[in-house]
Amino acid sequence: MFEGILIGLAALCAVYFVVIVLYAGIGTSFAFIWLFFSALLLFLVYGRWYYEKNQSQIPPWVPVSIVTTCLLGLVSLVVTCALVFLGAAASDHPGLDYVIVLGARGKEHTVSDTLKKRLDKAIEYTEKNPDTILVLSGGKGPGEQESEASVMYRYLAYNGVNPEKMLLEERSVSTVENIAYSKVLIDRHIELERQMRPPLMPQKVPGRYLVAADRPAEIGILTSNYHIFRARLTAEKWGLENVYGISADSDPVLFVHLCVREWASIIKDRLMGNM
């Protein structure tokens, strides 16, 4: 029974890999993880059979170590995916001062489907919150003719977003750099706005008076739903306060794959201290 379940799961992983390749192409990032999962499950089936045949020759610590490692990996995958799902369900917070729109790799003459979903969500948000400033974050990756930020700017301006409400961050090539460089840009913009603001003239009244400090800026991070959890933790790590996630739709066929890929990225960023 147990072996049958593992073989069935291995077959599902292999089939999903084929679906990913046929749907999105062989170059889809991290697609081969599903072949790895399939092979791992078949290895566990074979290992169980081999252990039963040669139990007297195999030290007990070997199967215990293998099973423990697999269980820890499974638990981390399930917990992380649950957190990703919760991030994906984030509701839009109105009236934010800035919204960082994270870029995505584009196509040669147009935006990719992932980037289009994020930009359409940005248009929807600015229609409801016209005073919000969009920070378009994305540099020029390998094979790209121009920065992702400039591509986003043209798309949003063409679709009616006020150019004066957009800031371009064109140096980043990763989520960590998206956040770090966008924070620098926002801090500079806040300082410039503060310098251009006319000075407060307190009224001449008896007694003491206090001038309240500026309230902290409320900042949103707009990205694909599966990416919200990691983006928010990265933002908090880099000193952004009052951060809210704004969730754009992602491809329903690839959603499970993207969540698994995000699990690997979260582990990597945790180990590197990025979040």
C-alpha cells in the first residue's frame, strides 16, 4: 500500500514535469525539480524493498537518517507553502504612500504574462488610490534590451497612469536588490519632498508648542501572489516599516510549481541572511 502511494506520487511528479515543459517550455526555471522528486520517491520504494531483503547487513542509522531527512524536507515544504498561500491571500491596503512594483523578465517586443498581471494590478490600484506613487523596480537582465523598469513605465503610461506618480529603479537584478534599491529611492524622494515643503509657521500663542514628526511612510510591495511572503520578509529585513503586500494573479497551471520554487528561494535567502 505504502509503496503504491509513493509510485503514484512519483508518476504525478513526472506527469506535472511534462505539463510544465509542454505549457511553458523546457527552459522553465526549476522545472527539473519535479523529475528529482519523482526519482526520489522511486528511490524510497526501491530502498524499502532492498532494506527488507538485506536488513541484517544494513546499520539501523542508515534508514533512520534517510527517513528523517525526507520528513524534515517534507515538513519544511508544507510549512513554507502554507505561508506562501497565506501571503497570496493578502488583501489590498488602501491609501499607501508608495507601492514598489517588482519587475519580471519580459519578452522581446512585449511584456511577459507574469509582468502584465503585475502591471494590470498596479493600474487597478492607482485608479482607486491616485495619490500613491509607484516605484517601478527592475534592471536589465541577460538578453534584455532595456531595463524592466522602463518597460513597465511605458506600459503604465500608455494605460493612463500619471507619469509624475512613477519612480524608476533600474539597477536591481534580484528580489533583494529590488527592495534595497527601492528603499534608497523612496528615502531620497521623501527627503526631497520634505525640502520642497514650505516651513511650518507656528502661531504666536502663550505657552509651549510641539511640531509632530512626519508619520512613517506606508509602503506596499506589489508582486505575484506566490512571491508576496518572501518579498515582505525581505523588505522587513532591509528596514522597511509599515509594509503591505499587494497580490497579483499568477498562472494557475504553474502555481504549484512556482510555490515549490519559492520554497527553495526562501531557504536560500534564509541561509544567506537576506530575509
